[in-house]
Amino acid sequence: MMGKRFLCQNETRAVVIGDRIRKADHYFSRLFGLLPKSSLEPGEGLWIYPCNDIHSIGMRFRFDALFLDKELRVVHLVEDMGPWKVTPIIRQAKSVLELGSGVIAQTGTQLGDQLSFKQQ
């Protein structure tokens, strides 16, 4: 049910964040997000657009989240978000990239980093 597949790169750090990123840009893909999954494999993620806040109600695993502005710059980070949590609304954010727990640390991604998405 999820949309197209993308490769996401952190242009600032010259590192690939994920090579199997799915875009959730329709009502049902955004509504269900990662809920049907029990984990994320390395390289997998979900890019939710439009989006400026997320929750993990009903989730079965921990994950990282990058909040991105309209230019795809990182404006907020959430590391190792556990189940049954809700983030604040991040007003500058236009989309959110959900990744496996630990990806933010592994890639060295920081506030202000520029990301890019290339459709595969």
C-alpha cells in the first residue's frame, strides 16, 4: 500500500541514510504508517508527507525520526522513540522520515543537515 521507493542521502555528511525508503503521501499510507511492521530492516524507512508530528501508539518497535522542512533540511530529531509516545508539533516541519533505531547516530545526522531523496 505504501508509495514509491527512494534512496535518501544526507548531503551534508555524504552518507546514505536509507536505500529502501517508502513514501507515505496518501491518507491510508500516512494513517497506518509503520503500524503493520514488527521491525525495520537496515536501509528501510518511511517518509511521511505532509507531516509535522508523529505518534508511536500501537508500534511494536523503537525507531528514529527526522523532521524535515520544505527544503529537506533537518529541523528536529527524535532518537530511539519507544512505543506509545507522541511528539510535539514541529511547526517548521513539512515531512518526517522514520528510520530504524540508531540510524541517526550511525549516520551522524544533525540539525540543519541537508537531505535528498532519489526515486529508485
